[in-house]
Amino acid sequence: MHLEGIALASFEQALVAEIYDPDGVLIGQAPITVQANEYGTTGPYAVDLLYSAGAAGPGRIVVLDPSPAFGQTLHLASVEV
């Protein structure tokens, strides 16, 4: 699955893309680097998210902004597909 958009990442312009199956099981994950001119500004990103699902069906795509310093997620956006 190809994901792209515009984002603001808070640490080293790094985000994470995840895809979940209908049961909420993580079936794919990929790092994202936001292509911004400088820290603290928005920029485009694009990533090919590989996953393996047992059957066709609904799922959820998540893009999150992890904080390595605090071990938490700073921001999260998701959509059902």
C-alpha cells in the first residue's frame, strides 16, 4: 500500500506508518521521513507500506509521531479502510 501526505514530525522528521487488521492486530509497519526544509516545518512524505493479511477485509491505517525520549506517541492520525 502506498501512503503519502504532508506532516510535521517533532523528532528528526521521523514518523511511523502502521496497518492493522479488523481484529486490531498489527500486520505491517514502516518508518517515514518527512521531507521538510528545516525542523519544525511541514513537508511531504511518501512510503510503501508492506503487509500480509489472511483475507480481504477492513482495516486501519495509522501514522504516528513517536517520542523516543518519553516512550510515548506525541500525535496520531488514523483512518479505516
